[in-house]
Amino acid sequence: MKIKNIIFGFTIVLLYVTVVNISFAVPVWVPLLGDTAAPGTPPTIAVESWTTDTTILNIDIHGFWADEYTTGTVTYKKIYLPAEEDALTSYGIGNHGYMMESGKSRLPVIRTFLGVITDATTVSTTLLQELSPPVYMGSFTVYPYQKAVGIGDTILPFQRDTAHYASTQWYPFDPGSPPYPDMQYSVGMWHHCPVSEVNIYPFFAQPGTNQMRVLKQFRMVFSHAGIPRVDIYNCSKTWWDAYKNHITNFGNISHVFPGPIQPQKPLLLIYTPHDFQSSTVFQDFVTWKKRKGVTVTIKDSDSYTTDSDKLKKDIKNFYDAHVCYDIYVLLLGDRSLIRPSWYSYMKQGSGVVVDSDYLLTRVNGSDDYGDVFIGRIPAKNVSEMEVMLNKTLTFETNPPSGNWPSKSLFCAHYDNSSHMYPDYKDKVANATYNTGALSVTKVYGNAAGVSNTSIINGINNHVGYVNYNGHGTWDSWYQWHKISASSYESFYSSNIDSLTTGTYFPIVFSTACYNSQCLTTGGDCISKVWVKKQDKGAVASVGSDNVYWTYPGHEWDRVLFCKIFGTTDHTPVKILGPLVAFSHMSTMVYWNENHGNGDKDLAYINTVQTFIYGDPNLTIRTAESKNFSIIYDTSDVPPDHAQITFHVGWDNGHGFYMIVQGASVVIEDNSTGEILGTQYSDAGGSATFTVAKGKTILATIFAQNFYPYQTTVFFPTRVIDWKMIR
């Protein structure tokens, strides 16, 4: 969504101004106009009023983090405007976006989504009123934005636009004459909710005089007049939660969505070579997905071996026929069997072409955001496929006991001066989540006494997540450990052989270059090796096909763990595909608009080239798996049916029966395997079905962080058998 600046104007009378001079040697919280909000409090962005044609936001900037950076004889001030999570809004991470013109003042920008329910193609915005006087800061030389680099790229020389820092014009524009330019933002379709990604500019710099002006509290009006749309549909709870988390005015427009639809069976569209389909492991995988509450469609992939355009059209046709559903696309085969799409862009004057499964998910509208969730089992033959699918089956149906899914291993490249890998990993590791403090084993390449053995031992001690942030190659975490001034250690794919994890399978997230680049190398990339190894390695691995851009990568790491374990502003995401997709979407909001300076769309590039090697419908685990305690009762429905109600809960071990809401309850004909019904347990933990008498049903109950439960029931009264899948 690209910005268009159209200058208009109106008069704002300032009763007085406040001038502040600050200096400091360490990061400090700078409150505005005596604001008493706690340090790290993000801006308050509230919908003051809404109509179909207009949204008015009230914005209050409580303060910002700042520190100093000296180069040569000039001392600059870096400014960080905190974003959502209090625990993550301390200096250096968890911030709103910036002005991103290389060498010019890196001023904070608030970026957010607005929902639009008219046929407007643009949203226009301007300042409506300043509710408090602006704050002027003297002797404030704002740090220049430094052109982003990819992980593994050479750091560029310090960038400073000489003309910019000599200018007495306000940047990015003069907020006083005219008061605030009118701006227009295009409207795109995120899944099936029309949205506009808008920028709000509260910070202004006058570089030649070392002045900065901050709008403390103000009202913005956003105009989106038009005819009410008719192409807005029901949405699933997955998308409802995503809209609620990311669209500022969703509370005002949610009434046009009849949803969230619940219960609703997610759809799994599998593309696989014909000869893979006779595998008993593949058939077991399909059977399990159906018992999990997923509707499975299988298509031969042989005609898509080299034709990704044809594949995308087929995915779009499926999406158009099932627009209200969660759609998961599983590509069963490596890139030699099912060709991904591709994307090209310019990097430092050279063209770069990257492979992309993500582009296959953009099937509705012209925006940058995916509409379905995609993953790939990168198998080149049946035996590799069976290993990878068996891992998924074990992870979802029979994981080892213990609290290992709540634990993580964070590995960071030693570079803490330019890329700040350890610092950023620390800020994620030390945050507070809904589940409490994160249990993290830290293996940082700048720490004493670490080695590849530290990584192996950390994973062998059983963790649910492995997260590496640093330099990478197709088969390594490259030179992550600095042994001496001229000696380094890399973690290679061959080191995975040293693991002895058994079925304690983690999910691996590699925020690094090239880790998922398999096709062009001729060998198995490290992301594939993680999932390829039997009885060791990972159940899924997420990594990049090409150069991964550093700072959007830090932001993605941050949001990823917010969505795994939940925060006050992020509803936990329980499925791998939406977890990766929505984390990328959040990052693109901050980094997508860079004013055409050549760094444009870095977060989008990261998103495009990220591959999920694993099942996108994988239910992730975040705690020790529990056993259900199921109660059910039957009643007669004359003349020839009976009703059964399952009451889903668990015994907390202290004499309390805890209700489980949202568990999938699937019943099937025990003789034929035909799915007879799918429900999700309601707020009271109940799910009710009506079934013809004389049938024996098999019921399967599943939820995140539980072992699946199965029981067979003969209607109307007699229980034949029960069992728990362990």
C-alpha cells in the first residue's frame, strides 16, 4: 500500500509551546508534558468516533525512549517510540516504525491498519486538532536512518545526508504551514477484510537548527467515503482474532461480519505426487487430520512440477469456492517435485531472484498479505516423506510427557556491535508473556565457554522451540561463535546428527540468510535436514531462501514469540501456518513504507522468501500435555435418532474439573470411517450431536496442549470401548 502526499491546509492556533532540552549518556525514558505514564508506555490510539465514511482517532504520545550515539564530533539522539507490549517496549525492540530515508532523520512513525467497509479505493487523512501544545526539543540532533543490510551483508559506511542536516525546513514536512498535509493511502483486501495501512506522523525535525517537535495529543480524521461493500463475508475465529489484534477500528466494523464462524472445519488442500499417495503413513496422516476436524482435499501435483502459475490459479479457485474458511495448503514434495513461485528485486544495484511459496498464498486482492496458509514437506521420495509425516503424527497425537514445549533455546551470532543479535534475543527472552516468564537456554556466540556442543546439549535437554538469529549459509549457522580474533565456529547441518532427542521434536525458527535454500545448491539445506532426520531434529523448520534483512528479522522474532505465548495485545496463535503468516504481517506494517529510498519492502522481501518446512496445520505446543477427562450422556430423539453430548474438561489434580472450550470433537462411523459431524466445545465445554440409532461411532477429541482422546459409543445407551491415544 503506497503513500501519496497531497498538500492541503487549514489553520491550527497554538496557545503556547513547551521547549525541552535533554542530554543523557544512557537510554532514558522521556515523558512529554509531565505525562505520568510508566516508562515504556506505548502511544494510546483510540477510536473517538466512527461512521461508515469516517474514522477519527485520538492519539496520545506519553513519551519515548532515547539514547545517544556519537560519531566523529557529532552526538546524535536515537528515538524509539514503544509499540504494543509493555514488556517488550523497553529501549531497542518492540517499537513503531521509522522514517526510512537513508542518511536522514530517523523519526518514529505510527503505522496501523484501518478497516474500510465501503468501496473506497483510498483513505485520506489529515490532522483534525491538537489537544495539547506541541513539545519543542532543543539541541536535539536526530540520528540518521542507516540503510538496512541483509544478515551476512557487509555493514555500510555511516550514512549522513549533509544537505538534510544543514536544512532549516521541517522534516518530513512542515507541521505548521500548512498545519499537516492531507495524505492518501490505498485500500487492499486482507483475506476478505478491506484494510488500509496508514501512517501517523507525530515527530518532526529541523536538522539545521537541531530542533525537534512532537505532537503530544491530537486527533486525526480518516475519510473512506463510498458505497457499502457487499464482498465482506463471514470469517473464522482465526481470522477474527487476527483482525481484532491488528485493525485499529475493527471493533467498529466487526458488525458487518456475521462471524466468527464457530464451529467451522478448517480445510487442508494437499498437493502431492501420485506415487506418494499409496503410502500407509500418508493415509494415516490424512485420517488423523480428518479426526482432528480438518476437511482434506488431495490433488495430484504431477502437473505442477514446473508450473507455479498454474498451481497458484488452482489454489485461487479453491479459495474462491471456500472464502469463509481457514485454508491450509500443504505441498508434499521438495522443489524438484513441486516448483515454488519466484520473486525478483534490486539489492545494492543488483537483481536478486528468490524462490517463494508465500506468493502462492496471495490469491485475493492486490495487497501484500497472504490469504491462505502454506507449508511444504520437502521430501524428494516416499521414504523422506514418511519420516517427516511421522514426526507430525507423533507431535500431535503422542508427544513425550513433560513441560519441554514451554522451553526454548535461543542461539545468537556473536556480533553484538552492528547487528546486535544477542541484545535482541535477550529482549525477547526476558519479556513477560501470558504464560509467565519464558524458560530459555541462551547460547550466544559472544559468551565465554560456548560451542556447538552447547547447542547440542541444550536441544538434547528437550525444548519446544529453537530460535537462531544471525548469519547463515544454505547449510550452516555461519560463524555464530567467535573463538578468537581470527577463529570462528559454524553450526553445520551435519552437527544435527549429534542430537539424541528421540521424539522430543522442537520447532526451529532460523532468522538467517539462505538456511532454506535447497534447490540451487544440489544438497539438503539445513532447514530440510532439521526435519529429515528420523528420531532427532525438528518437527518443522522455518527459514529463508535468500538474504534475510536484519532489523525486520529482529521485529519478526519479537512478534513470533508474542504470538506463540501470548501478550496483552496478542492473542496466542495455536497453528504453525497462521503463526508465521500473522507474525510477518505485523512486521510488514512497521517496515513496508520506506518512501522509495531503495530500502522499500524489506519486511515483505523477508516474508516472500520464508519457507515453512513442515505441516502448516500443525498445532503447536506451549505447555506439558494434559489428559482429557470426558463425560458424555445420551438421550433418545424419537423415532430413530439419539443425541449424545460430550462434556470436555480435565482434572487439575486438586479436585477441580476444568472446562475446555474450543476443543474439536469429531464423530465418525466406526465401520466406514465416514465423518458424521464436527463440533467445537462451547463455553460450557459441551458439544452435542444427533446420530441415527444402530450406529457405532468413534469420537475423537483434540485441543492444544492435550493428548487426543478417543471413545467408541453404540447408540443409544451402551459404551463399547474407550481409549486415549498415547
